[in-house]
Amino acid sequence: MDVTRTAVERIFRDEHGRVVAALARRFGDLDVAEDATSEALLVALEKWPVDGVPPNPGAWLTTTAGNKAIDRIRRERQRDVKHQAALMISDDTPHEATGLVEDDRLRLVFTCCHPALAPEARVALTLRLLGGLTVAEIAAAFLVPETTMAQRITRAKAKIKGAHIPFRVPAAADLAERLAGVLAVVYLVFNEGYLSSSADAEPLREELTDEAIRLGRILRTLLPDEPEVAGLLALMLLTDARRTTRVAGGELVPLPEQDRGGWDRALIGEGHALVRECLARNRPGQYQLLAAVNAVHTDALTVADTDWSQIVTLYTHLGSIAPSPFVELNRAVAVAELDGPEVALALVDRLPLTSYHAFHVTRADLLRRLGRSAEAREAYDAALAATENSAERAYLTRRRDQLSGP
Amino acid sequence: MTQYFLSVHHDEAGQAEMEAMTEDDMQRMFTQVGAFNDKLQAEGAWVFAGGLQPIEQSTCVDATGEKPVVTDGPFAESKEYLGGFWIIEAADLDAALQWATEGSAACEGKVEVRPFQSE
């Protein structure tokens, strides 16, 4: 059997969260769990190409990593004789794809996204431990030096250990709030891929959107009854379905101008099914409502077919459960289609978002449509000053330069 | 079980607010903190607690040199000073944060939670 290094690494990445989580529960130490899991990869890279991939690679990795962890603990304890008695930690919990072991991954994600950790540390830990990305990959994703990212992860793990952040799923009373923190981490990863904030990266970074969707799918398996988990996954799928049509010739293509024939129907179908499931549950939340907005867009065969009043209603609902000027801005964009750019501009102008690029982009577009070229030009300049994304800059520059009149 | 240091810091603005407190405000806070302390003791989480005199009353001693040097005032000029603290026993950080939430509401101030070294 021909087993390439890439194939082994892909399996390893898919199993990483499970293996680390099982070991973290068993040994009560994330460092031990992470190091032993990495050692198990080295063994797999050596053995699988010779012996073939075992029938249950996850179980194989968990067993191998468990043995590595025991070896390490023995080595350390031998140096420290007084702990000799505590040496024989054993656990015969079998590795299964469902049940207890799934709970372990859930514990892992809540530990990684604990509110006592800095937000950037939550993202890094989640990608490292649950996602199985290497430190180098995570560093590249956030454009920081590898040593910086390694320190960030080490410091976060030290805090988990030193402050005794529990390895546990929060109590029901805290679950919704803690889950919101987990979903925010995943959505942040997705958004950085959706529209990169840096001039030094590709404008769309599918390695990040793909990873966020993969994490979203894991969460969906772990928490099938949480509508916001389904909502976030639907939102990401429906957004990602438009990926290949969002940039053409190095320039961002806004939604109304995208080639709808190029949208990924399979992702749209999956996203719509999730949105329908959320509607049936009738426990709306912000991700579900944003997913519903995207369901309306992806339902329309042409821009003209878009049910803008439905979109305004959804944003109004969203504004009532999670008030924010960003929601108002998006609502105004839909209002422009229903009541015209002048009404929308009045809504936009009172929002406190002058350092946010989309605020200026929206104003520029509304002013352009109103024929107020001079003001539109200023707004395009303000938008350009607020974004480093190369594709967005290319689009805005062309739009600005196409303005007619003074 | 782990021991956690729950500290309450006062900054200048907080100090001014404290000085402006009426008798009733003070009484309310003392009652709240008293009830919180009782609860810590009843649930076996209590190790020690105390409120500190104002920072002007602190003295520094430095015996790292040949002769000990005693100076008036705090260790370092800072905008924030430790005003009081609790030392508690808790199963994990979540439990400690829950106590801190109640402590913060009781003393009407921000509470910092810091674990003690375990050995």
C-alpha cells in the first residue's frame, strides 16, 4: 500500500483533537497530551508507509500516544523517587468514535476557549490542539513570528495548568455564554480567511476558511442540538459557497456583481438545510439570523430576485437581540434596495463606525448612486485608508476612478 | 484544591469614590462583605482575608544590601494599590471565578484572581 507523508499528516490532523483530548483527560496535563500526540505522529510516519494505515487510525494514535505519555511520565518520575508510587496511571477506556471520547473533544474546546485566556490565545490553542495545525502554520496564519506564536501557546498552557482551568464542559447555566466564546473563535478564523486584513497575505485565504468550516463541523457533531452551532456552520457554508466568484482579476467582486452560476450549489444545499433546521427549532440567535440572510441571497437566482424586505426583517431581528452598529450598517445596505440610497445614507451617517472600512465602502456606494461624486470620492479615499486587503483596494480604486463629474 | 489570591485594587478614582461614600454606603458594603465572608467560611472556601490601611501607611524594608534600609511609602509608584484581599480554596479556576464574582459584587470593586504556586 502506498501511504504518502501527506496522507499520514492529513489523517493525523483529523484525529489530532480526539487524541489530545483523550490523553488530556487521562493524564490531566495538556503538555503531556500534546507532546505524546506529536511523538505518535513520528511513529506513524515511520510505520504506516511500511505496514499500511491501521484500520482505526485514531485508536492506533491514541494507544501509541498513551504509551509515549506513560514512558515520559516514568522517565520524569524516576528522577523524582518520592512520586514513584503515583507512577502507574492506567486507563482502559477504549477509543470509540462516539460517547465519552466525543465528550473529551468538547471538554478540550471549552478549555481552549476559556474566558480567562486572552482572545488570541484561545484562537491559537484551538487551532493547535483541536485543529492539529502546527505552531508554524498558526504563526503563518496570523503573520507573527513562529517563536511569538510558540510563546503565546506555551503561556496559555501554563495558565491552564497553573490556574487550574478545568478540563470540562461548562454547567448548563453557563453553557450558552461559554459556547458563544467558542463560536466567536471559529468565526474569527473564518473571517480572517474571508477577507484577509493584511496586505501581506492573499486577499481570500481558503486555508483559514476551510479550517474554520472543519472546526464548525466538529462542533456540530459534538453539539448537534445547539442551534447557534448549526447557525454558524450554515453561515460559513453559505458564505464560502460564493468564494470562487468573490475575486476576479485581482479585484473583489461585490455580491450584486458576482457570477451566481459559479456559486457552489452543494454547499448552498447543505447551508439551506441547516437554516431550515434552525427555523424549525425556533430558538434564533445571531449566527442563525446571519445564516438566514445568506440563505435569502443564495436563494435568489439574480440580484433583482433578492427578497430585500426579508433581509431587512432579519437584520431588524438581529439588531433587537444583539444590537450593534455593524448590524445597523448591514441593515442600511438592504434598506437602500427597498427605500432608495437617500434613506439608507441617513441611517448610515449616524453610525459611529468611522474607522471601519465597510462603513466608508457603503457610504461611497450610496453617494455614488446619488450622483454626489465629490463626496463619494472622499468616501472611497476613506475606505482605501481603512483597508489593506489588496483585492478590496483594487476594487475601490477602480470605482473611485470611474466616478464622473467634480 | 488550589488556593487563590483574590485581590481588590484601588486606583485614584476609586480612592476618591471611597472617600466620598456616605455612612450608609459604607455600612451597606460592610454588610455585603460580611455576608460574603460568612458564606466562604460556611462552604469551607475561606483561608484568610483582610482589608488594608491606605497606601500612605506602608513602609518598605530592603535588606538586600549590607544594611537594611527602611523607607516610607510604597514599593513602587503606581496608579493602583492593593486595598484588600481574600485567600480562598477552590477546586478549579471556574469555582474561584464564581467566588470572585460574588466578592466583586459584595465589595463593589474589581477583583483579580491569581493562583498560588501549588508547592
